[in-house]
Amino acid sequence: MENKEAYTYYVMDICLLAGQIMLQSGAETYRVEDTMTRIASSYGIEKTHSYVTPTGIIFSAEESGSAKTKLVRISDRTTDLKKVTIVNDISRRISSGTVGVEEALLLLRDVDKSSIPFSAALQITAAAIASGCFLIMFDGNWHDFLPSMLAGGFGLFCLIFFHKLVPVKFFAEFLAALAIGSLSFFFVQTGLGEELDKIIIGSVMPLVPGLLITNAVRDLMAGHLVSGLSKGAEAFLTAFAIGSGIAVVLTLF
Amino acid sequence: MNILEQIITSFVASAGFGIIFNAPKESLIKCGLTGMFGWIVYITMANNEFDTVFATLAASFVVAVTSTIFSRIYKTPMIIFSVAGIIPLVPGGMAYDAMRNFVENDYNTAVSLAAKAFMISGAIAIGLVFSEVINQVIRQSKLTVKK
């Protein structure tokens, strides 16, 4: 009996670790719940309940005797779609029965420890190139390509830098937008750029909360009203932070 | 406006977003393709006198369908592809114009621009919903056929 109880807790640990990694890396709520239920049922625990919000996971397994419940608090969320893919893959393998209990926990711990696939420098470069491309997509001329690239790359650099300095995400976004606005204004003043509006719009795009918008919609549709609304609120606050950063620049100059 | 220019830049921009969101390396090209398809639909419709809201709706639908197909083929979560794909459709320019008019105390123009930006965001959401619904209908009909 005691052995069985220990086994149940062990499986619950696996489920919660998988759920935690997915939620922290930016998966949708329904995918997190689905993954946890699937892992539990493939390890022989059929009756499980999970309640997932962006800030915490409650997972409960019903067994003969009393139900066991565990809670995990999620404090910081990043965007790391590679981890979501890997955990999704592990969960598929568990469902097909090829991965044992011990191996699953080891695999998940490896994923949890692994670092992000792209370095910050590469991400900043990508943001810079994307900003330049957005300028062209929004009808800008090639003359403004370089200023937009520099402003966009600098914007993401500021976001990463300020986010390390100040843990408040919205303030970091505000400062990054402020930096983008000021730099674009500087470029136009010195004659490097021509259209201030186009440069700002292009270089602000890397800060846009695209993942949050998509996830908010998908969560609301799947019936996860709490998660959907709170992700929508986060997306709105981010948009508001970027908007006010740019507004400050426009008022000052 | 040169259409080839648009195709290339939208591909590069969406793939770049794949890098910012830490998508797996092998999926970057598919992220780019998803974004490119969506943007081609949007830009052709917007150039042919369609309303921007409707063009955004159609484009986000295309993005969602493309990412569902990719996720089926490669057995990966759908959001990897759709997230990078919808970024170009986000009404950043309009939101910026609204903000500038607010700052310049031209509230009438500002509110109408903000309402338009809000409508476009809604269109993105509805496009995603549509494809999801169709997807689920297809999945359910498949299940009944198998039984």
C-alpha cells in the first residue's frame, strides 16, 4: 500500500514537472492540462483533475483511499517554443509506452535545465532584420531600412537588459519603447532616416505580444476563461506599455 | 508596391520572429512560410479594395489553416507556426497613428483609429477561431467514419 502511494506521488511529480515546463515556456493552458492527464493515465492513474492558470497548477489524483493533491506556483514565464515541442514529444512517447517512469523524470529534468536554443545576440540580430523587413512591408522605402534595423535591434536589447535590471515586465517594455522612439527620432534629426512614423512602427514590432494574443484566443475558445482573460489582460498591458513609451517620445519632441 | 519584395520581407520577418520566440531550428522555415502565406493574402486583398478588417480575417484564417497542416505533418504543437504567422497582421501602424493623434489632442481621429485597430485585432481572433472550429469538425467526422 505504501509503495503504491509512493508511486502515485512519483507519477504526479512527473506530470507537474511536464506541466510546469510547458506553462513557463508559453504553451496554451489546454495543452498543459491535456499533457498532464495523458501522462498520468499512461502510467495507470486514470482519475485525475487539473486546474491550470498562468500563475499556478493544481493537480489532483484520485486513488483508492484519499485523493492526493499538489500545487505548483509559476512565477516567471518566458517564451521558449522549443521546450514546448520537446515536452510534447516526450508526452507522446510516454503515451505510446516506450518510456518508463524513471526515464521520463530524467528526460524532463534535462529539458528543464537546458538553456534557450538561440543566444541573446542572435535574437537581437533577428529582431533587427525583422524590423527592417516590417518597414518594407508597411510601405516604407529602402532608405529607412538601416535606421529601422538599428532601432529594432536596440529595442530588443533594451527589453532584455532592462528586464534583468527591473523585474517588472511592463516597465521594461515601456523603457524599450521609449528607447526605440528616441533613437528613431535621433535618426530622422540627423538625416539618416526620412519617415519617423514608419521607422517607429517597424522597429516596435518585435515587442508586440503575439504569443499572448494567440494563446488568449485559443484558451478562451477551449473554455479556460480564467487563463484566457488573464493572458488577454497581459497582452493589453504590454500593448499599453509600448504605446505609452512611444507617446512620451511624441510628446517630448 | 513590388509583390516580390513583400513576399521576401514577410518570409524573413516571420522566420526572424521564430528566432525571437525560440522556436526549434528545423521549424524556422515553416514559420516563415506561414507568415508569408498570410501576408500574401492580406496584401493582395488590401490592394484590391477589400476592407482591411476583412483582409485581416482572411489572412489570419490562412495562417491558422497553414499552421494546423504543418502541425499535423510534423507532429508538433500548432502555436509554433501560428504565433510567428500572425505577427505581421497585428495593427501596429494603426495603433501608432491612434496614439499619435491622442498625443496631438485630436481625439476624434484618435478614437476612430483606435476602434479600427480594435476591429482588426478582433478579426485576427475570429480568423483563428474559424479555423479551429473547422479543424474540430473535420476531426470529429473522421472519428465517426472510423467507428
